[in-house]
Amino acid sequence: MKHINTLILTLFSWAAFSWVSYAQNTANITLTAPKKAAVTVTIVLEDVHFHPNLGTGLADAKLDAVASVNFADITSEKAVIQLSEPKMMRLQYSGSGVNKTWMLFLQPGDDLTINVGENADVTFAGKNANYQTFLKNYFLENQYQYLPVFGYKPSQIDNKSVVQQSDSLKRARLDAFDKFKTANPVVPAFEAYVLATTATEPSLTRQLIQEKVMRRNRVAKLDATQRKELEDFTLTDFKIQPDDALLSQAYRDELRNWVLIPSTRKYPLESETRYEISPQALQDVYAFSKEKLASYPKQKEYLATYWLNYAATAIPNVETAKTLLTDYKATFPQSPYSDYISKLIQTKESLQPGSPIADVTLLNADSAAVTVSSLQGKPVCMVFSFSIGQHEPGLKVLEDKYADKVTFVYVSVASGIPLTTWKQYVKTRPAAKHLWASDENIEVLKEKYGIDIRYPFLVLDGSGKIANRWIPQEFPNNKTLEAELQKVAK
């Protein structure tokens, strides 16, 4: 009997431990409405961690819909969200032509009820409901949502009143937060998000308005003096916040901008492409980030990972990425991203001029299989399109110029677009072929061709060997691409 009691006690203890562990890694959400209505409410997790993303290598945040309710069918639904640490979420409302987004702050152990009213509004009840109410009253999804509220006029050059109202919002937020803390226990992550966003958004708004004044509402380049004025403002105004401030997208964006400015002043940006950071500037900002953020381990690793990923994806040669990766592995030996970057570098090394291109099978607009090897016999300009029709209008002149000498092949690598949908938008032309890659083949193209939105062009000679894989999108004309076409079209 004693052994049985011991066993029962052991099982009970294990079950209790398991339940507590489970509760400590979940948040319970109940979504309710007073009656059925054509309204959809979705909760989107804004998960700040690096993850593979088509076209950018590693993206620094993943948006994941963790719960969604269509109140046309039901009036209440519960969701259990897996959480191991505090996260920001977006509560998205859509119905009767009204779309709204509110920010949520959820932690493991939260038990929150979200009441969706008939007037396109929401209220909160349950554990830490006060956090959500505070965010609802003082924080929209991002700073740009405040512009129309503040009376911003796109056609107007001077919008000084917008800056004044942004500063007033900052003061109102700080006063309200001080009052909030007297009545509510506040965890560090929530305070970091509130203070980081409150400090950063007015600065970004001021820069936006000032840049508009400088450009005088025209599409024009800023001169060196104007760029320096904007940069000086960032260098003066930005302040490093605690590591939990990484929850704020506005803060992350300005953190990267702030730390990059000294390096790009030493090594000026290339002006012809949108992806302009030089290898020298990258090595400099990587070292500077480690030094400047030495007391902020999460932010130090965040920035080091960001610049390493940039070096591995945005720089044609691999030497800079190799150098940074060696240091990265030594500095962050437990990082899950080292293997990913190593494989990416290996792919780039296999795509050098003169190397044969790996064969891949895709589908054309007739649903027929087409191998890349079957395109041999004439030089090929392969264009990777990350959205339907991307690049085609801009390349029409080159198509006409090299119609008899080069085959233009547009490869759709837009994930999630079915073949039947893609076919509807294909416009056939004598000098162009259109091919579609399934989601599975997109992964193959990532592995074998290193497809990247920064470098959407691949030029092959008539024998199927690589002339140049790393050709950027340039504005207003694709000079590098045309130079490569001239070489292979001789």
C-alpha cells in the first residue's frame, strides 16, 4: 500500500509539474462578440527573431497569425498561444468596410478576454488586461498611422504642426505611463516597449517631415549637407534602451540607422543601387556594433547577426561574409544562424563566372516542364520575379535591343501564388519566356541559384555557364545588366 501511495504521489507531482510548465509557456485568449456579425478578428504574433525569408536571407521578425475568428459563424472562441517570453501582437479587426489594428503585449500565463463591440471597438478583461487598454489608448500600430490623425497633407511641403502634435503625444504617453505605473505592476519588457517606442517615433516623424521639406515634395536626391543634417539629428537624438526594447520595430529600425551612420561616413554609400553598404562599411559597422552594444548582449547579437546576414546576401563577393562569420562563430558559439550563413556562402561560391549552372525544372504557361539546360544554345537573361510582372516593363527596351541574340526568361518565385493564378497574368512576347516555380522549387532555386531580391538577374552564356549571377537592380537604368548582355551577345 505504501508503494502504491508513493506511486500516486509521484504521478500527481509529475502531472502538477507538467501543468505548471505548460501554463508558464502559454497565454489563453478568449475572443467574444455580443452577436453574430460579418466581422473577422485576427491576432498576429510579431515574433522578433531571425528566420529564413525569401529574398532577404534572414528577416528579423516573423508575423504569424496565431488566432482568427469569423464572428459571422460564432460569438466566442478560445485560443491557446505558445509563449516562452513576452511578445508584441497585433489585434486586427475587419468588418463592414472598417479595418483597425491595435497592439497587444502578452506574456506566458496571461488569461485575456477580448470583447469585440458592435461599434468597431474592443475592450479587455482578465489578467494583464490593463496593459492592453493602455496600449489601445496611446499606441497605434506604427508612427505612420498618426500622420492623417495629425493633419498631415502629402501635397503640402511644410507640415510643422505634425511635428508639434507628435511631440505632444510623446508627452501625453509619458505622463499617462507614470500614472499607469502607480496603479499597476509593470514588467521590464512592457516598460521597455513603451519607452523605446515613445522615444523613437517622434524622432522618425520629425525626420520624415524634414526630409520632405528638403526635397520640396519632389523626387530628388538629398545633397551631402542635407543628408548630414538628418544624420546628425539621429546621432544626437537616439538613445540606447534596454535589450527588451527590441520588441519595438521603430526602435530596431532606428538602432540600425544610428549605428550605421559613422561607418557610412567613413565609407560613403554607392549611389546607383538601393543596396549600397560597401564591404568596408560592413566590417566597420559590425565591429562598431559589438563595441557600442557590449553592455547589451541581446542587441549586440541582434546587430551582429543583421550585418553578417547583410554581408552574406547583399555583397556579391563572399570574402566579407567569411571574415565576419569567423568572428561571429567565436563571439556567439551557440547561435543557430551560423550554419545557415555557412550554407549560403557555399551556394554563392558555386555561382561564380564560368561555373556551369545547376539544372532545374520549372513549368511554363502551358503547364509543360521546362529545364534550364534546354535553354542552352543562346545566351540567357534570367529574371527572378518576386511579384507578378516584376521587372518586365523596365526590361522591355533591352528585350527589343537583344531580341535576336538573348533569350529573356522571367521566373516567378513569388511563393503562395498558384500556377493557375500566375497564368492569367502572363503576357507572351517573342523574345521572352515565362516560367513558374512551385513553393518546393523556390526552395531548390534558393539552394542552387541563391535567389535574392537584391540581385534579381542571372546572365548565362550560350553554353549554359554563368556570366554573372550577382547583377543588382539599378535605377533609372540597369547599366550592369546591359554591360553583361553586351559581352555574351557578341
